[in-house]
Amino acid sequence: MKTILITGASSGIGRATAEAFLNDGWTVGALARRADPLQDLAAAHANAIPLVADVTDVDAVEAAFSSFLDKTGRLDVLFNNAGIFTPGGTIDEIPLSSWFDAVAVNLNGMFLCARAAFAAMRAQDPQGGRIINNGSIAAHVPRPHSIPYAATKHAVTGMTRSLSLDGRPFDIACGQIDIGNAATPMVEALSQKLMAEDPTAEPQHAMPVEDAARSVLHMANLPLQSNVQFMTVMATKMPYIGRG
């Protein structure tokens, strides 16, 4: 049975992706800070392994990966998904705490999980595996008033490229999925905030979260000699192309 560890698995894209992989027969390590949603997932699926950890905590990340490997024997795929969107503003209006929080989760957390996955994939026999980083279309075209999120997601793209290059000798593939608005609580909260600020604004176009999950599943199901280096999936009418 193929194995995957998914971070940020308690809700949104992470939860939908965990369910997609579970239904496809994978063993899924579902990692998040909140225990209750993970226990609910494990109660519904015998092939789900709940892993309670904060991706910004070095010891917690290493313990979660070790626990998963003790149960499964190997790690085929990491979906490096956990991330946050901090409150918006221009750079002089954004609290320093928002910057540090975004870097801690969106960048440091992804680094720590990629590091643990890379080490496991390099050491296992047969060697190799796949790391899929959740970037964002903000890694290419940012929203207004989103410097912490946009900067960290641009950095994730650099991490993806470096991992892809450094993983070649060890049969470790790395790709990135850049997801536009999916119908998640985070996007819904952002949409409500934007409409409250400007009731005449065009509603945010969003796609079903399951479409993002199926895209990750497609990337993961490829043989290791093939790799989706970058994928963009988004609502068709979302103003990404030409949004300026």
C-alpha cells in the first residue's frame, strides 16, 4: 500500500486531499495541530494515521515523521500543505507578529517537513519518493496587501526548485501545486471580508476543494520517472491572468 503524509490535514485542502487519498487506497498520515478532526478522520478510515504536531516545532515534526515511519516502514509522498494567510495591509500597517507567523508556518514549517521527508526517502529501501509543495498563485501574482503570504509563497517556489535538483541523485522528485481560490474556510473568510469592505465588488470565484485534491492525487500517482514540476489549478473565472 502506498503511503503519504499530509500536513495541515485537519481542514480545507489538506482534509479534502487526505480523504481523496484514503478513498484511493493509500495509507495517509494526517498531520495537524488539532487532534479532534484527525481522530474523526481515523475513526472513519482504517488507513488513516493521526499525527498531532505543529509544523513550526522541530521536535514535534521529527517525532511525527518517526511515528509514521514506525507504523508504515516507508514514506512514498509528502504533501507539504500547512499554511496560513495573515491579516492584510500595506507593509507599514502589518504587525511584525504577522510577518513572523507567516514565515514560521509557510516557510519554516515547509522546510522542516521537507527536510524530514527527504531524509526518510533517502534512507529507505528502495530509495526515493515524492515531495509536493502547496504553493499558491500568489507565488506568481500576489493579491494586494498580502506581503507576508506572497513573500513566503515565492520562497516556497525556490524551495521546490532546489529540492527537485538536489533530490535527483536519490530518486526524490519534487513538484509544486499552485492553487487558486478553493472553497475552504480560509477563502470564505477572505471573501466575506472583501465584500464587507466593498459591497459592489465582484464575488470571489472559487472551485470545489475536491478539484484541488484530485490534482494532488494525480501528481502523486505518477511513477517516479515522471514529475509534474509545477501545476496551476484554479476557478476558471478567477481573475488571475490579467489581474495586474
